[in-house]
Amino acid sequence: MPKAIVITFLSIFLIFLTACSNDSLLKDKPSISESELKYDAASDITKTQDAVTKSSSNIEFEAGLTIDLESAKDLLNENERPVLSVLEKNLTALVQHDHKMYRSGFVDDRLADAMEFYYGKQFQYKFSSIESIEESTSIRNQVHITVHGERLDTTTGSVEEVKLMYAIRQNAQRDWDIYTID
């Protein structure tokens, strides 16, 4: 029992001594004001942001559509092949900033309005591949096509990878329309 009390007392003493010695070491060092510390941190953040902005603005981004749609025909039956034309028209409209063409592929104006956030003059798109083509199991005459590419936001200079899944369905008049982009 006396050993436990002595060990506890020594531990407390060492902790106290360590705390006091660190405090005296800080007093011996030249003082740096809090505002100087904050300024330095802000300066570093600003320098980092400037470097990111400069590297982003040096990115060479060439909008385009390089998907081989001809080879994708083999993945569709004869009746479904027109979906590739609908897809190509919409992707081309995004690349060329053709607002009227972009809106024309949707089943109705309400859906075109809802999908407007993909379209914007600040965006440049580069579509490079088709990731998948699948027939819908729950909706008759609907095909899901996922395309892969990149999008440059010219207002921020940032480039991000994009995957757009198009749901293209045949309507009662046997025309193919875009029912959603996800």
C-alpha cells in the first residue's frame, strides 16, 4: 500500500514538473502574436489556392465526342439501334452548346426543363466511351446507356469525371426519346 501511494505521488510530481518546465520554455522563446500565426496560415492557404488555380487554368481541355457508336450497334437488337442516334444527338448538343438540339431529344418540355442543369455555357464536355448498355428489366422498350467522359467548369477551371446514364424509351408512336439522365 505505501508503494502505491509513493508511486502516485511521484507520478503527480513528474506531471506537475513537466507542465511547469514546458511553460517556462515557452516564456524563453521569442513571442509570436496570434495575429501573426493566423496571417501565416491564411497566407499558406492563399498560396495553395493560387497554385491550384494556376494549374487548373493551364489544363488543356478539348471538348468533343470520341465514342465509337458504330461498335455499340452490335450490343443492341435491330429495333433498339435508333437509341444510339438519340444519344449521339444529345451528347453532340452538350459538346457544341446547342440548346435547341439538347432540349429536342427529351420526351417533353417538362423533362427538358428538369434536365437543364447538365446544360450550361460554363460547361465543356468530352465524352470518350460507353460504359454499359442494358435493356430495362422493369420498363418495356427502354434502354439504359451509361457514357463516360469529363466536364470542365470554365468558371472554376476544374475538370471532373462524369458518368451519365441515359434512359431512352420508345413511345407509342414508336419514336425513341430520352426519359431521364442520371
